[in-house]
Amino acid sequence: PPFVGEPLPAGTRVLHASQAVVQGNSIQCLVDEGGQMVIGDWTDPSASASWDLTLATGQTYAVEIRYGCPREDAGSHYVVGIEGGDELRAQVWNTGMWSSLSPWFMLGRIHVPAGRSHLVVRSLNMAGGGVMHLSAIRLLPV
């Protein structure tokens, strides 16, 4: 993680699981076995989580994600992106358990346009019994 022990850059946005709107069967915001708020029960590969963003001016952000996933369910592919705009594709890695959250994984950069937009996380495929337990997305201005 690039900012361990350092303050985050001004303008950083952290999109927590509890702030997301979820769509799909079974997917929900829940407290996992470790007492952490996550988006879990993500057993519907067509489900998604989204957050509203409103910016006065467009901004490019480095995108990071934090989640949990056991070895037997790792391997799903997913997309993080702005609806109708930039998107990043990635794969879910083994973090040990659903409740063992990863460090912040850097996914790449996206541009968020001025005005209102939606950041969406959706699955491309599901390798095991669930996609991930999504804790948060972090947007760091570049």
C-alpha cells in the first residue's frame, strides 16, 4: 500500500461498503465474521455495487480496492468503473478467508467527469461460490 503510516492525499475519497447501493439477488451489505462492514453474499454474477459521485470539475484518480476472499472462491474477474466511462478490470485474489481483508490493491487510473456520475463494481464471472466481500474503494487524486 502506498500510504501506510502517511496521511492520504487531499481530495482522497473512500467509498465504504455501507455507502453503496447494491443491485441483484442475495448481494447485501453485512457485518462479516471479523466484525467488518462489507458487501457480501455476492453469489449472483450479475449483481453490482455502486456509489454516486458529484464533482465540480473532472478529476483523474488512482483506484484502490480492499476485499476478502478465501482460496477456494478466488479467481473471479470484476470491473470497477464510471458508468458510461473509464473502467478497470481485475481478478479477485485469495486473502485467506472472507473476513481476512486484503491490503489496498491498486487497480489503475480512471477519469471521473464533472457533475454527477456513478462508480460501479460488477462481476464479469464468478470462479467459486461468491465474488468477494468488498470492504471499500479508495480514489486518490493524481
